[in-house]
Amino acid sequence: MLHTRTHRASCQAAAQQQQALAAPRPVACHHAAAGRVDLAPRLAPVRCPHAPTQSRSKILLPKIAAAVADAPVASLNGKEQQHRPLRVIIAGAGIGGLVLAVALLKQGVDVKVFERDLTAIRGEGKYRGPIQVQSNALAALEAIDVDVCNEVLRQGCITGDRINGLCDGETGDWYIKFDTYHPAVDKGLPVTRVISRITLQEILADACERIAGPNVIENSSNVVAYEELRDPATGVESIRVTLEDGRTASGDLLIGADGIWSKVRRELVGSSAPVYSGYTCYTGISDFTPPDLEIVGYRVFLGNGQYFVSSDVGGGKQQWYGFHKEPENGSDPPGKSRKARLLEIFGHWCSDVTDLIKATPEADILRRDISDRPPIFRWAKGRVALLGDSAHAMQPNLGQGGCMAIEDAFQLGRDVAAALSKAGGNPDAVDVRGLWSTYQSGRLVRAAAIHGMARFAAIMASTYKAYLGEGLGPLEWIKQFHIPHPGRVIGRLVLHATMPGVLGWVLGGNNGHLEAARPSACRVEDRLKCFTESDFATFLHDDQQLLRAAHARWMLLCEREPTCDSVDADSNSEAKGVYLGTSPCTLGSSTEADLLLADGAAAAQHARAWRDEAGDCYIEALASGSGTWVNGKPLAPGHKQRLLPQDTLEFGAHPASEVYRVKMQHVSLATGGLNGHSYTVIPVGHQAKDMVPSPVAA
């Protein structure tokens, strides 16, 4: 039996909630609460030009529930007539289903959510990775329930206030950077967060319980079928769902929010399989602190037939995804770990990628094929409608899958309120066909457009070629001349021209209804916190200034496979190297050198390296009879060259027995254990503080 309440009681509850939400709330900095690593003094924040000029207690917060509260009672023959609440069944307690439940419960709608496996929400025995809740979705959440939005902002890790963008997978060089901050604050929207899916679903489930008690969500209750009913005596229509265990439940409307494999969708539009993207995805979370953590939020590393995504998720952790083109339903080679296979695929890429893979325990690396569903143009029929992935499952490349589900829930909640108001609060008089028409027309075009963008993003990320000759088989040798690939040049020009408009449309919400349902000024806590407004503009256009500003130490490092046995040995490497400071380090075969070179052709005082006051690193060749090689090219004695991350150095013969790489390391990981005369076992990531001496000699 579905839970019922009188309409008058629901209106009183809505009024109380409206008064509570209008009360003043303390404004807190959610950036610190997100667990961000903050090891260097922050610059003074810039006041947001859109910050409210009046206290939040004086800002009116319009509520979706107002549409229902104004028409709870109908008049019949001069007497007031009470109406029962509208009964809505939601199949699936994912993000979209729970957001819709909150929106409807706040209107006094009688909601029942059936979920197949509640442990996916409560985190009992399962781990589901973080999700981006971008500005458009946060704005919708704020319009539905300010308390829910505040809790998401408090527990999420803010990434939208930093530089984000695309990089070359092999070199790590920036291809294009994105500004995801100003498209939000210029429209008065909260800035993008990353939050654990489980945490987000717990917040939403707790909100349902706060509004309507603990019986809204029912576990182990999988909706497998439905049928529409009509009372022959009254003509009143309803819907009855059948659960996997044979039980049934009845309501006025059914919303299928049960994901890409939706059983409600199958009943509504017929059976069809999701479309495989052509890529499998490895994913994991690393205890790792990138050298530019305070400046960069997320990066997408581009390649040919593969790409890699990394994002800060707070608490000193990085979430990453490695996409590789291969047949559907594949598996890893027998006897080979997933990490070993990933290092085969991405091992020649920059250390920003390989270090993340190495820092992830083998048991924490997951694999799944990436699929989506093509857009459909009928989301509803009879008394049933689809929402979220059941209607428009999309690839994860824009981070908009969950955001679109939240937007769906906002739109549908608003449309239900309007339909009930038009029906005088009588659920039996609701124009269901008109309700679905309004819902679909408000969502179809935007969801289909972003679905297409997500597909295009995968194509762009995995067909990237830096130089002519790449991927041309017998003509691969052309790549050595480093002739920029025309597609790379044209693609960058197109992205520079179009991305500001695209981000403004995607992150800005593109929904005029939000303007009337949420505060008109951005949150005072959503301001730049790690650098100034002028620095932000500089970092967007000047890669070198971004490098100089990173809270990192630079080092020359020669790494090789560890000889020691370990449960997860490929998380370690044996390394020899030196940190670079303003005092030059000497490199040579002499035992008095700071970095002892093992190559027999190296001179006693072969070269020196340092970092100047501006933050740039250099190497100078000293020996006249031996070679110094930077990225395979000779450096003449007496000449110096600026060094960049990922540059390779060889001393003496070419190829040399030791190859050194220029690397950056966050200041929190710097250690006095790095040895320039012998190899040391280095666990990758935050554990690098605990370097273990190795008996292996240089």
C-alpha cells in the first residue's frame, strides 16, 4: 500500500518548508571542507562581482511547491472538496530518481521509489566513483531544495575554480584550456563540484526521509513490468507496477529512472541493446597529489585510439579514466594484471598519466565497456515517462550524464506542479498528455544536443594526432620531423572559437525557468581561492606562467623497474636523481658530483643544472669531449638550454645507459631521501615521503 497524506497537510508542510528555507543561513567556504590539499599560502581571493548586496535572509526563494499550495481545495456546490495527493511511482533510486522524489515530495505529492539494490546508494559493500555535478545541475538542485544543494556544495570538491582542459598524452603539453568558472558566476550559478556518487545519493535519500519519513524508498524492489488500468465505474485511470518478487503497487504516474538497462523503457519503447562506443574504460582512484593541484582541476590527455582523464576529487585523491579502443566484451590477457596492461597501453605517455596508474592499487582498478543509447523522440506514453539514462544514456566525456538527469527532474517537477495547479489540485483531472508534452518539449533538444557533444568529444579525444605520420604505418618515420598534424592545428582553432559559447550554453543551464526559482546572485563562497582574477586570465593563455606558479619542486630522475618483490611491485620504481634549486647541481662521473653519471663516456664534470629565481630550469653542457643530449638532440659545450617537464637527458654516449627525465613533484611529496649516487625504491604518490633505501648499487 502506497503511503498517503491529505492535501491540506501537505500544503501546511510546504508552507513550513518555505519559511524555513527563507531563514538566514551561515555562509561557509566549501572549498576547505572538500578536503583539498592546501600546503602553500593562498593569495587574497577576488570578490565575485555578482555577490549579493543584501543578506541571504532577505532574498526570497521561490518554491516549486507554490503552484500547488495556491490550489489545494476545489469547490463543489459551494462546499470545499478535499483531494487526495497525486501518487507517483519512481523506478530507480539513482541520482535522477532521487532528485525527482525530493522535488515532488516538496509539492505534497505521494512518492514511492522502488530500488533494486539500495547498497548502491548507502555504500554497503560497493564503491562507485565520484561524479561531476556541474553548474547547470547545481542550479537545478538549488531551485528544488536549497538545503540539499548546500550539503552538496559542502561535501563536494570544487574544481570549477581552477584551470581545466585538454593536453597531449605523450608530452603533457596543453592543447587547449577551459574556463569553467566564469560561465557559472557570470550567470550567478554555483561552481562545478566533484562528489562521490554514494555521498550524493545519501544526501538525496536523507532529504526524502526528512520530508516524508523513512518509507519513501523501498529496497530490493525491482520494477519489471507495468500495466495501465481504468476504473469502469468512474473512468479514473491509474497504473500498476509489478515487482521482481511478484508484489504490485499502484499510482497515478510511473517514472522510469532505472538507468541504461531500464525495464520501464523496454516496456515503453521496445527492447533494444545499448550502442557500444568502441572503447573500454579502466578507472581507479589514486592517493596522489599532482604538482599543480592548486591550479588545475581536471585534464583530458589526448591520443590516437586512446585517451585518459584525471580529476581532483578532494582528500588528496585523483580519479582517473583510461579509454582504449578495442572490441566489445573483451577481457585482460590471462596472467596479466590490469595495471600491467594499462602501463603497456599508456606507458610511453607523460608521467602525469603513468604516475596515476602506478599509484593505484591493482585491486582498485575497474574495467567496463562504454555504451550509450541513441536519442529517442518519445519519452512518455500513457501514464509512463522516462528520465535520465533510461531516456538518454550518454557517454561520460562531458561529465553531463548525471547533470542531465538532475535537469530532467527539475523540469518534470515543475511541470507536475503546473499540471496539478491547472487541475485545481485534483490528481484525477490532471492532463497527463499535456504534462508529458510540456516535459518532452522542455528537454528533448537540449538532452539530444549534449548527447551528441559527448559522442563527438570521444571522437576528438581518441583521433588526436600531434604530428604528421602518426598512425600511418610505413610512413610513421615522418613523425620524427615534428610537423604539426593539420587536424591538430585546425581543431585547436575551432575549439578556441567555439568553446566559450559551448561552455556558456552547457554550464549556464540554458533554462529560463531557473531564473524564477533560485536566488539571483551567486554564492559568496564560490570565488577564486588559489589565485587572483588576473592570474586566472594569465594561466589560461600562458603555459609557462602556469608551470612557474605550481607549488612543486623540479628534479632530474632516472627510473628503472624495481628488483625487489612486492605485492604491487609496479606501484614502485627504483630511481636516482637530484632536486634542482638556485644553486647549480653538478652532473658527472666524479664521486664529488651531485648526480653521479654511470655512463663510461661521461666526463668528471659533465654538466650542471639549476632553477633560476623566475622558476625556470636550465642545463648547461660543460665537457668538450663528451656528449650531452636533450630530447635526443646534442647540446654543444658551453651552451645552456631551458628544461621543461618530460624532457629527456642523456650524458656521454647516445643512446646512453641511463636516461634522465625532468619531472615536477608537489612540495608535499618532496623528500630528503632522493639520492644522486644510488638507486632508491620510490612508492609513487603520497607515499613518496617514505622512500626505502635499496641495496642495488648505481
